[in-house]
Amino acid sequence: MGQGGRRKSGAQRAAIPRCLIAPICCVLAKVLRELREARHLSRYEVAKRAGISRSMVSYIEKGLGVPTVDMVARLCGVYGLRLSRLFSRAERQR
């Protein structure tokens, strides 16, 4: 809240980069994007196969959306990876 108990407007609020809030999401975003591109899949194709929206795939790949474990598991299924393999790959890139 700002002075006088009023909420700060968007311009007054300091934006906190998503990568400071959830650094693993940013690393996962990069790995997931690389996996999709290596397989020459569109975001639409990945979304359809994973059963999530194309916009959510986009948000996840940009590090803007924080995916649930279920979403990550679905994406791993699309790429033929186990969750543990995805996280170990992400950990190496940190």
C-alpha cells in the first residue's frame, strides 16, 4: 500500500523480475523451450498433446507462468522425459 493507505498503481509498484521469485521456473522455461524447438514442434502442438492451453505453454516457456507439477509432468510426457531427468537437466544449466 502507498501513503495514506492507498494501493500503489502499476507504475508506482516496483516490478520484481520473475527470475528472482522462482529461479527454477526460469531454468525450466529455457529447457522446455529447447526441448520443443529440438523436436520442431509448435507451441500449439505441444499444448494439444499435453492437454493445456497454448498460451500457458507460452507463459511457461517465457518464465512468466509457474506451472503445476501436473503440467510439468504432462510436458515431460510430450517430450518422452521423466520428471527427474528434466530437473537434472535444468539443474545442470543453473
